[in-house]
Amino acid sequence: MPRIRWYGPSVVLLLTVLVTMVAGPGIVRSLAYAETEARIQLIQNNLSQSEALQTLSESFTQVAEVVEPSVVHIEILGKQRSRSMRGGRMAPFGQMPEEFRKFFPELEQQAPEERGGDDNFEEYNPQLPVGNGSGWVYDNEGHIITNNHVVANAEKIRVRFRNGDRYDAEVVGTDAKTDIAVLKVQAGSLYPAKLTSKPVKQGEIVFAFGSPFRFEFSMTQGIVSATGRKNLNIIGNGGYENFIQTDAAINPGNSGGPLTNIYGEVVGMNTAIASRTGGFNGLGFAIPTDMVKRIVTQIIEKGSVSRGYLGIMLPSEELSPNLAKSFGFEGESGVLVNDVVPDGPAAKAGLKRGDIVTKINDVPITNIDQLRNVVASFSPNTKIDVTYYRQGQGEQVTSIELAELPTNMIARSNELEDEAAVETETSKGSEMLKKFGLTGLQTFSEELAERYGLKFEPGVLVKSVRSGSVAAIEGLGTRAPMIITHVMGDPVTSVSELAEEISKHDPTAGIRLSIAIWDKESEEYINTYEFLELSSE
């Protein structure tokens, strides 16, 4: 008789597995969805009940409520003009050097001028908005602060407040060296912005106010990315830079607007951006409040800015350890004096070429820009104590009465077209000259100076240097005429003397050269130093 097998439990198990395989993914998804939904709801409840977040958001709103009444939108009005040579003028942006335009993209928005046409009747053209920017109320007397580049060359300026009030503004004064301008409106019941009383620090939360891309009275938020940004060439040669860097979005039209802290206090003035596209790329720059206040005070009081003048020529690069060592200087920092202006304050007080300034009124001097800013912060006729190092004599202190900074202290080099022969040196130092890359040298004679219309300066003319050499890397031969006058302080008047003096020193320890560069503008030589060093490898 066949055995009957009972498959009931196995069938049930098999069916359960099959059902789970078919329906399982849906059930799993449902369970996962329910779990996620519950978590979202929990987090939303936590967020809505978070007093810290509510306080933070309300604080940002309160900053806007405090600052916005002080912010103004600035319109630059002018008549559209032709580009013809009969009195027509280019727009300010068109006059600006190409290398500076990237920092002020809002100027690119200025309405384009008409091309061609009869400009005899331009005086009948209506005044239209040709540019815009931002600003902020400084005091109850109606003074408005903005950037110089916003109002430069403006025919008429109009400011508008958040509540819609409009006023024509007049320029009280400007300072191109710091890009600061002061306007004034005849208005009552103003709300002056409050200025911070302490320097801003890296990492602080800040807010940028203004009218980016004509989106008036906007507010963005970020942090202070860095302070003390210099050598950006935003303002140009002769300018004074000490920028706050921020990632708070600053765009064309923000220029002149306030940068504030979390208390609604102005810590800086939006000025420029670094951008490859013309829009914000996370690099905005603002003039710190202490500089703004110092300049604005002078403009309001006397309509212009005057600065102290020491009368020294400064190098283009900071004092390197090797160059400092060549003078026997072992201090931590200082600024090398390339030369002193004859009969200037420094010269009268005894400072000389090759001195290293280490302190002003007991304040350590660490870099060139700091020295310039410190001296400029004093009024003319102010007496300051200058501490300096002199080779062989150590550190000394002298009292100097500052003069007033002349209006134009920018030096430029010019090109020298030279067809004279290059001398070939065969003395024992010739190989060292070639190693440095000083391959094209010529004794600078009185005859040669007369031929080029230059003042005679005993030394060796640098005609050319070997590409990629130490001399080329240090910039010799890039500015003409360039004359080597001394080696480690000892004068040289010919190529043979130059080779002889160089051969006395260890090239791997470095050699200091004194250089005289002819300046076409002043028709004088500008003295500087270069330090050449061969690798010991």
C-alpha cells in the first residue's frame, strides 16, 4: 500500500515565501517611507520649536531694519555724448586702464554713448541715468559716503532712500588714493549709520547692503574671509589699500554701500570684487571703517585730504632674508630705504640709502604698505620718531618732521633703444657674471649718457640678460636703462670693475647689487637693490 505523505506545512511555507517575494519590495518601501516621513515630521517640529534658530533669523531681520534707513541708492545722471573729437568725451569706464576694469564691473553697466552724429547740439540732450552705485548716511548734516569711482566725472548725482525720498547731491570732496567720496544732501530727519568702534576680525558674520545689478536695497550675508588685504592694485599706483575680504555677495552696484556686523554697525564700505566673469565669485573687498572715518573727517573739514610725507623711495618688493643679511641686519622685520629725496624730511634728518626702517613711534614696521599707511595717517608738520638700522652702526632713532605728500609720487620706467656694442669681460669674474645671467653689459660713459639724453651715473649698463637666469628672474634687464652702481656697497664704474668686485664674494651666499633706474617722468634716477644668489647644488 503506497505511503501517503503530508505536504501541508511545506506548501504553506512555500506560499509565504512566494507572497513575500512578490509583495515584499512594496512593503519594505512603505515601511521606509513611513520611517522617513516620521523623521521629517520630528525634525520639522524641532526646527519650529528651536529658539536659537528663531533668534538668529530675527537678528538678521533686525540688522536690516536698523541699517536700511541709512542706505541710499545713487544714480549718476548725464547727457549722452558722441565719441567725436570735437569736445565729446569717453565714459569714465572707457577712460579706465584695462587692468583696473575687472575690479569695478558696475561701471560697465553705464549707458553706452552714442556713436557718431552731430554733437553741436549735445547741450540739449536730456540728462539720463548713466551709472549707479550705493552709499550710506554718515551724519545728521546730510553727508553721504560712497566710492570715488561711483561718482567720478558725474554731471549730476541723485540719491534715493528706501522710503522713496529723492534728493540731488553735491560732491563735498573725493580722495582717489583711497577711493572714498563724500556727498551732501539737503534733507532732514536722516538716520546716520552707526560705525563700529573696534577692528573687524576674521570669521565675523557680516552683511553687505546696496543695489547690485540695480536691485535696490538688497542685503547679503557672509563672513570676514580676511583682513589687511594689500597689493591688490584695485586703486592703482600711489593708492592706499588695506581691504577687508568677505564672501558676502558683492556685485556691480554694491560699490559704496555699507558692510556691517551683527550689531548693524558699519565695519567697512563695499568697494570691489575679484571676478573672471564680472559677477560675484566669493571675493569681495571693503574699505575698513577706520580708514573711511579718517579720510571723511578731512574731506568734511577742509574739502580735501593731506598726508604726511617722509621723503624716501621704497622698493617694489619686501625685504628678503638674504638681502637683509647682506646689510648685516638680524631684526625680525623692516622696510629698506632705496633712496632718500634730496632736501626731503628724511634726508634732512639724516636717513640714507640702505637704511632699514623698523619702527615709527615705537610701532613695529613689518611691510611696505604698513609704512606708507602709517606715514600717510599723520598730518603734515607732525614730528615722528623713526627707528632704523644702518649697516655697521646698528639701530638708531631720529625725529623727523613730516612734509605734505606731493600730489603725484608715481615713478615709471622707460624703454631705452640701444644699438651700442655690448662689452665682453674676460677677467676672473666673467664666469660668475655669466652664471648669474649678466651677459649683456656695457660701461655707462658720459658719451653714452649724452647720446640717450640721460644724466650721467657712473656704473655698468645692463643691456640684456640670459632668459631663465637668476638675473632674469630677479628682474634685471626688464626696465631700461638700468645701471649697476655698487656691489655689496662698493662702487663700480666699468664692466671690468663689476667683474672684479663680484669675484670677491661667494655667489652661493648671495650678492647685493645697487641699481639706478632712469625715470622719464622726473628725469632722475630711482635707486633700488637686487639680490642675486646661485644655488649651491
